[in-house]
Amino acid sequence: MAFADKPVKSIKAEHVEKILSKYAAGEVDGYGPFKPKSNNTLLRMKAVLSSILVYGINKNYLNKNGTEKVRIKAEPN
């Protein structure tokens, strides 16, 4: 699992960038087979994680969203 060993409060932009780069390279099994993911897929994955972190912020479990500084370029369909 991507962040199985990290407490949610400790997830930072560099952690998100690292795991998304692994998904981009096809090094992680867990969201489909071991194959590279497109930037658009990475954007969706980041959006899901961001939504979870925003929920934690809204419930006062977290202070910040570790995905805010992560930038991924969208690709035309």
C-alpha cells in the first residue's frame, strides 16, 4: 500500500510526489497491473487523496493537505 507505514498527519508533498512517480513508472501494483499510469490517471489519484485529506482537515483531524503543492500536468484526451 502506498502510505501504509505513514500516519496520515505526516504525509507531505514529497511523499505524494514519490508514490505518484512510482505509479507513473508502473512500479506499484494496486491500481491496475504493473504498468505505467498516464498523467490524467495520476491527477485522479491525487484528487482522491486530496479529498480524503480535506475531509480530515474539515473534521479537525489534520492541519494541512499534503497534496496542495504537488503539480501534475494534464494531458489532452
